Amino acid sequence: MAPSTGGRSCVDPLENVDVLCVDDDPSSARLTQASLERRHHEFDVRIEHRAAAALERLETDRFDCVVSDYDMPEMNGLEFLQAVRDSFGEIPFILFTGKGSEEIASEAISAGVTDYLRKETGKHQYDVLANHVRNAVESNRRRRALERSRALFETTFDDPHRLIAVLDPDGTVRRANRRLSTFVGVETDDLVGHRYWELPWPRAFEAATPDLAEWLERATAGRRTTISFEYSSESGEPVTGEETTESLVTEHVFVEAVAQPVTIDGAVGALVVDVHDASAAVTWEREVELKDAAFDAAPVGMSITDPSLEDNPIVYVNDAFERLTGYSHEEILGRNCRFLQGEGTNPEPVAAMREAVDAEEPVAVELTNYRKDGTTFHNEVTIAPIRDADGTVTHFVGFQNDVTDRRTAYDRLERERDRLEEFASVLSHDLRNPLTAAMGYGELVREDCSSPFLDDLDEAHEQIEQLIDETLALARAGSVVGSLEPVSLSELAVDSWQTVDSGDGSLEVVDDEQFLADPGRSRQLFENLFRNSLEHGVDSDGQGDGPAVTVTVGPLGDGFFLEDDGPGIPPAERDRVFERGYTTSEEGIGLGLRIVEEIATGHGWTVAVLEGEDGGARFEITGVDRP
């Protein structure tokens, strides 16, 4: 009997047997085909009438056995057999002929025929043929399986990173590989006959190794036995001194030793012992444990789906996902993530996720999901594909973050800003009407009489009008920034300059670059910065008879700057310029730069005040995104 190491047989069961019948007599060939297939359903018989055609058929199709006649034109059965052996090796070949003789049988056996049968009369001969075919195929499959096993064993046995030995049941070494011989410092042939546990193991290895005799005794009982231990070399240098040796030679490794019993005739006839470095496996297991712990400890919900399964179901969720949704993992696994959606779920982010998954691309959306108890939460979902070493997507990982509080606060802020803008609009309307009337009456009074107080009255009216305009602008500057679009720095600067009273002032744009901004809000920002430079762009006595101001605009690495050549802003005052009501002008009301800061903050930008090259004010706006 063949030796066994337990488990399923490596020999394929005879569920299908493909037979090539070669016979120049069509009626005889068809009778053989029909008899075999009708009485033995595992047989599938194909017919060729010429040996040359049969050789061509063997080149393209796989057959388990050839059944051939002897007396055929062009090439007889023995010549055909030799051609098959030369080209196709040890495929079973049965000579089934009606004109045989002892001489032909002897020649066939010498040529390597698998079996030889004389054609007889009656159906019984086909049952005999079937048995011979079945036995030949079974024997050939066992032989091939044994050759594969032997080749696999020899390849494994010669592995330079494993200490492998074949032992008798009592632990005596019957065969050892070169790696074991090198490790213990004894020639391979000299290891044979010694007890495995009595080999001259290095001292550090021997101290780390459990009782080898007891371990092998358990394997002798017929059970595959594994032990693991840590091993450190005494000097930290390779134990063997071989430069090409990589296994079991480093300063500290994790060792796994396996004793596999080999059963012969129902009893343990030998042991195969394999000692190898398991450090990579141990490291991998620890990495997996660490990642599992990180997944479970993560504060956001995490899930993994398998697109190879129908409907891309969830195959893993962490604890945070269960807490977030209220479902247990038993209720989650095997379902598609859409089970968290409901009537209030916006279809647009759902479609975005579906398109990204189909395109095997990452995506981030925010949508309304439903917990098990029916309550809703705003879910910030990020999905990314997981690829193997070949770049094939094997899974998708999803991150679910509950942003309900953030969304609620954002919505509340949006409503408050809407109310503020509405209040400012109503206020400006209610104030502007009586102000317009007062200014009209002032003009009528000026026509009827003259008074030095009329100029003061007009100035007061203008200040009230400016206060109304800038109060409304400040309220609107704090409102939600609209959609961002690519904006040209030079075009925005020129357009904004044309809307302010620039007088004798001049604008210089040193370079152009595009950035993302709300066009209306960014124009409002530039207008207020320009007004600030123009209103303060006189000499230090503030009389307005100094040189006209020049304002320069240009890009920065992550934003842009606006600089004037006016008197500048003293360092002690720069932290206060954005405060509401701060102004150094008798005519100003101190809201312009406050509006600038509100607009910048709404975009997520930062605005800073510095000193320009000519001593003027320089404003740098950073944190700006490019298209």
C-alpha cells in the first residue's frame, strides 16, 4: 500500500475516463465505443481510424488511455505504440487486437505496452476491456500523483531555509537535508542513525527547545504535532557562518517545529520533522492583531465590503459602526450599506457613491442615514478601494462619521445669518427712507437761506448713509460664502478698482493667477481694501495734499497681497485694525476692514497686516485654494 499522511487522497476519482480508440475497422471501432460507453457511464470514447490521425488528436486533446488495434495500414499497433511513447510518455496504452500472437504480445510488452488483450466474441470481452482500462488509468493516476508528491517533497526537503529530517518512529534519523547538516555542524551521512534529540544542537538553540523526545513521542502516536519557541544565537552572528544562509541565523527569531507522522499499512512508519523560521508569520499575525485592535478602537464607524460577492455586501464592521447604527454585527454582515438609507436620504450622494464604486475610485459624501430605532443622523461617509499586489480591487473600506452636531450647528448659523441679513436689509430700508427725506429737506433749506451749519448737516447725513451701507455690507459679509469659482486676480482687481472713487490714485497688478473664490464676496473684499488705502493715502499730517497713493496687487504662494505706498499702519495698531469701529479717519466709521476679515474668514482664508516696501500698508491673504 502507498504511504499516507492523512487527509483526502491526491488521486483523482474515476468519475471521467477519456479513451481514444484507434481501429481501422469502422464497425469494430463503433462497437467498442458503444459497448464501453453504454455499460460504463464514466467512459467517454473518441474514435480515429488511422494511427497518424490519432497522433494528431493526442496533440490537441487530453486522453486517459489509448485502446489500439494491431493490424492497421501505414503504421501497425506496435509502431503506433512507439510513436506514442516517444511523444506522450507513459499514457496507458492497451493493445486490443484480433490478430495477436505470443510473439506480438512479447514485442508489445518489450515496447512498453500497458496491457495486451485478444479480441473475442460476445459482450463479456468489453467488460474485461473496461476493467483493464480502469485499472490502467487508476494505476497511472496513482503513479503521477506519487511523482508529484515526491517532487514536491524533494523541493521542500532541499529548502535552504528549513531544517528537515526523516525519522524512524523511535526518533532515529533516516535522512537529513543539507541545511540541518550545516546547522548542527555534522555531515549529512554522519547524522543517519542518531536519535534526533541527541544531535549536537547549538547551545542557545538547545536551551530554547522543549523536550524533543516527548514532542516526537506525541507525533509517533499518529498526530501532527507543532511547537513554537523563540531562539537567539549566542553571539548574534550567523550560526553557520554561511553568507547565503538567511533562516535561523539572525540574532532573534521565532521558530516553528512540525512533526508529521507518515502512516504505512495503518501504522506510523516514519516522521517528517520540519524546523523553520516563523518570524515573518509571527510578525504578520501581530500586525493583523494590531490592525484589528486599531479598527475596533477607532472612534468612527468602519466597514469592509466584498465586491466579488453579489451586491457588494458588508463582511466586516468595527464596534463603533455598531454603536453608531444601533445594529449588531449579526444584523449587518451580508447586507449592502444601503440598508441605512430611508425616505429622507438625498439621492445625489447615493448616486455619487455608486458611481465611485463602479469606477473603483475613492469618494467622500454626506447624507442622512437611519439607525435601527428609526432616528436619523448625518453621516459623513468616505469610501476607498483596497487593491492587491496586482492592483485588482478586492474590497472597499468605508468610514462613517456622525456629523449630526456639526450639521445642526451649521444649519443654525445659516439661519442666524439669514436673519441678520434680513434685519440689516430692513434696518437700512427703514433708515434710508427718512434719511433721503432729511437730505432733500436740507437742499430746500439751502435754497431759502444760508447757514454755516448746513455743511455740517450735509456731512452728518453722508456719515449716516455710509453707516447704513457698511452695516448692511458687514451683515452680508458674514453670510455663507456661495459656491467657489475660478477667479482671475488681475481681472478682479481691475474691476473692483473701477467701482471705487480712486481719485488720483493708481493701481498696479504685477502678475495674474487664478484662485477659487465667491466672485461677489471677493470683489467686496477688494473694494474695502482699496477704499482703506485711498482714504489713508496722504502724507503723515493727514491733510490730503501729499502724493496720490499707488496700490499694488500680486499673487503669493498660497494667496495674494495688496500693498500701498501710503503712510502705513503703526505696528502697535495692526492687531486692532479689524475691530469693529476702529478708524483713524475723522470721516470713517470703522467697518471696512472688519468686512474684509469677515469675508476672508468665510472663505477659510487668513488676512494679515504687514509693512510694505515703501512703508505703506501691506495686506496678505493666505490659505487660498487654486483651481
